[in-house]
Amino acid sequence: MTPILQARGIVKRYGHVTAIDGADFDLEAGEVLAVVGDNGAGKSSLINVLSGAVLPDAGEVLLAGSPVHFKSPHDARLAGIETVYQDLAVAPAMDIASNLYLGREIRRPGWRGKVLRQLDIRAMRQRAQKQLDELGITTLQSITQSVENLSGGQRQSVAVARAAAFGSKVVIMDEPTAALGVRESAQVLELIGTIRDRGIPVVLISHNMPHVFQIADRIHIHRLGKRAAVVSPREHTMNDVVAIMTGATELAA
């Protein structure tokens, strides 16, 4: 089957520094693909290209086998690719429902919505609650809670729920368990598995090897600006992955 999201020969330079040097990428349907690599390996730049945040200097990105040319994250979102960034990009003073529909607010029907631009708060809260229920998120007391009153793990759940609600093709997560405790990290990993089980493939960027081996179906190892290998956590150990990351071992990409 054709991979859902692909990259071929991606190159990105920042002045005299080559961040991505002919990188390839393949995300299969219904999988969690972890992307790992040392700092400076170029994995963040690659993900920024796939999510529309960075324009490549060369190469192409394909979505379901068709070339796409994202000029901004908005273009990627319109194509069904949602990204959960490490800083979450939530509005602390707004409630959970408003954050789920941030930038996609539902207007009231009729002239109130078209002319006065009034928001349909009730509809957003009902749909937001349904989305949380479908994902099995039970740690939030009320859909009307302000995000600033939530814990780090709860905020991450809101960001993940927003991505799952609108990411019809792909969900990309950048270090989703960073700075979380053991219990909250487990909840986020469970959410990632739920999204995969709903048929939406997930790209997981993480430095946490135990988490990678717990949830990933395949591991994309990035080194020196390109894909060094793709391995299975069922057939390789953490030591194998680290050896490839550092260049101590080489495998065919």
C-alpha cells in the first residue's frame, strides 16, 4: 500500500549549515512511527517540512501518493495533518472547548452567526465533550475548565484531543511526554495508541527511548541530516537504536 505521508530527497539549508541532506521519510497507514536522533541530527527540521512550518530547498512531500506543496502549517492542516508542538500552543485563559476549536470556531446559525459573528458555545462544548469521550479522556472534570487550571498532562490531553479531532490524515507529536510525570506520560501514550486504533497514523518525535519502545510500531532513526535506518522495536533493542544514532552501527535505510 502507498504510504500515507512520504518525503523524498528533502534538503534544507540555513546559510552554510545543511540541516536536512537528502532525507527520505515514510509513514504507513495505521502506525505509530517514532522519529529519533541526536540533537542537531535534523529531525526537527524534517518534521517542520512535513507539517508546513518550513519550506524545503529541494525534494518533495507526498500525501497519499500525491505531491503536496505546503507553504504554511495552515496548508498542512487543511490537508488533514495536525501537529502537537512541544509548547502545546494552547490559550491558558480559555476553556477546554474553546481551545479544541481555537481557529475553527463554530458560529451560531442564521444571521447571528453570519452578521454578528456570534459563537455557538453550546455546540462547541457538546462536540468537544464527545471528542474527549471517544478518546477516553476522563481526567478532565468539566469541559468549561480554564486550561490555566489544568496540570501539564491534562493540557497535553487537550492539545492531543484537538489534533485527533481535526487530523484526518496524520497527527504529528513533538515530545508529547516531555516534562510529564510517570502517570501523566502513561495517559498520553495511551491517547496515542487510541488515535492509532482509530485509524490515524501518528508521527512521534521523542528522546524518551522507553516510551518509544512502548508505543511505536517502527522507529525512524535520523542521523547527519538524513534517514539512517528504519527498525522495528520488536526486532531491535534500545542499544541497537543508540548505536545507529551515534554511527557505531550502520544499517540500510
